[in-house]
Amino acid sequence: MLVAMTVTPAMAGGDRAGTWCEPGGERVQDAALYRDLARQDVILLGERHDRMEHHRWQLSTIAQLRAHRNDLVIALEMLPRQAQPALDGWLDGELDEDAFLAASDWYTHWGYHPDLYLPILHFARLHGIPLRAVNLDRSLVQRIGAEGWEAVPTDERYDVGPASAPADEYRERLQASFEGHAQRGMGGSAEAFVRAQLARDRAMAEGVVSALDAGDEPPLVVLLAGSGHMEYGHGVPEQLRDLGIDDVAVLLPRDSGAACASLEPDLARAAFLLSGDQRHELQVVRLGVVPEDGDDGVYLSHVAEDSVAAAAELRDGDVIVRAAGRELQSADQLRRLVHQQNPGTWMPLTRLRDGEETEVIARFPATRRD
């Protein structure tokens, strides 16, 4: 329940965009909600990583919270702990955008287009809001998934402990998520996927606790992370409870069209209805591959059907040796080059298959929605 909040009657048939909802209840007035949230210890803001509208909502919510609390800290799922010096350099004004992306190894650790997140990072720098990298390196997470925590030496754990056992409902959701990923070419086992996700949940929770304990008085810590890490009180909230932190509010974005009362009551503390208008989304191009570092270039472990890569006659197991005339040394280099392409442009690729190199062309559509 939202404590001491004023609600307004819901519109028949659905609620308009720009509305805060109490899931399973009615619309909530903004001012009352923000006053209540300002008294929290931790606020979790969900997202779908590739949705610009979600990140605009996050920024607007952070701005409102900043108006109520000067002692704000923003924790980020996007970067692992070893990227903290890059965040500090960004906040101190030592790094511009390009230097920050390079210093943080953005394309290695995250891979989503930085323009989705840069407005929030600029806001933090403008107002001197500390930024905390709270995730773990991808290779460490994969190792935990494959072998378990016990296989990781203590001095390589970044002081993160094993995750507490998840609720059955959360485990089932993670297993279902793995099945969807597996259909798109991801390898491994369901149990390894669950362990990896729990490791991320625990790392983020412990990063939040570290931020709470860093000063004389606990700040308001706002974590930005994928909605799946917090929906229904599972994931990060579960791990926070295990660490003794109960004063947590989960806020989620939702596309408008349904009435507030139709949202499941245990989904979140509050949900914000968005327009879902694709015209305002970031126009980024996608090659449609799962790239991995290879000995001779970038190995394609999976090529999606009906993708730009498939249209360029790329297939699973191919190696991309060159892209846009540049020799490829890593998968993150390919991701960066693709992100630099504009809709409607072409990118020449050199494909290595069965020992033969062939030139192919990746033709990106004029818009992502075509």
C-alpha cells in the first residue's frame, strides 16, 4: 500500500499517459507520492534497457526526488565495480563522453546505446549526484553461473557474498526467461542462468547497502536496473531484505491503455503510465547477431532470423574479420561500430567462412520500425 497518499478516481476504460498508479488501485497524485518516496532509504527504478521513454521517465523521477532530497546517490546496473574510477572521472569533469565510454569499457560491460543513459549521467554531473557502479563483470557472472560462488576465490569476489535463496515464483520466472533467451541462441543451462541472475541481484543489493553506509547519515539511494530484477518484490528487493534493508520502494514504467486497477497489486509500490509512442524512441540500428570474441575476428554464435545480418547472408558460426574497413579485435568493437551507423546506411563486412573471406553488405533500414 502507498502510505498516506491522496488518490484520484481512475478514468473509465484506462488511464492516460503521465499518470502514477497504485497497482490494483487508483491513480496517485504526484506531489503526495514524491513526499512519501523522499522518506525512503532505497528506491528502485525499473526499465526495459532499450526504451528511451523508460529512461526519460527515470530522469524525470530522479529530478523530482532531487527536489526533495539533496543527499541522492544513483546506483547503476549498467557498470561493474571496476568501472567506478570512470564514473568518478565523469563526475569530476575530467572525462568527456567519448573518454568516459572508453574508460568505463561501456561496450564491453553493457552494450546498449549510451545515448539512452547519457542524459541521466549528465544530470548527475550537473548536480553533483554521486554515481555508483554496483554490478559485477560479465565474465565473473558467467563463471558464477557455470561453477557457483564456491569456485570463485575470495579475493576475486569484490566483497560480494552468495545470494540468498530466491522465492519459488522468482526462480520460475527466471527459468522461463532462460527458455526465451535459449530460443534466440543463448547457450548454457537454466540453472546456470538462475545463478548468474541471482549473482547480479546480490551484487546490486550489496552495492546499494554500501552506498547507504558510506557516510555519517544514509542518503536516498536510487538504483536503475532492469524491471525483471525488482518486479513483485523479487530479485534485488529480496536480497536487500536478506541484508536487513526493508524500507524499499519499487517504481516501474508501464505503457498506458489499462486501468490502474488492472495492474497486479504486488507488482510494485507505484507504476507510471507511458504513452508507448514509438515515434519518440531512439533510432538505433541493429545487426541482429550475438557476437563473441574470436581468434580471427568476431565470432557470431547466433544470427537472428529476418535480421540485417541474415539479409547479408551471415549465419551462425561465421566470423566477421572487418567492419567498415576496420580490422575487428573484439565483439565490443563491432557493437560500437554498429551503434555509430545511422538508419538507412550500409556497412561493408568481411565474412570468414570455411577458410574463405567474402565481402558482404549490411543494409540497415531507414527506420527501426520499417
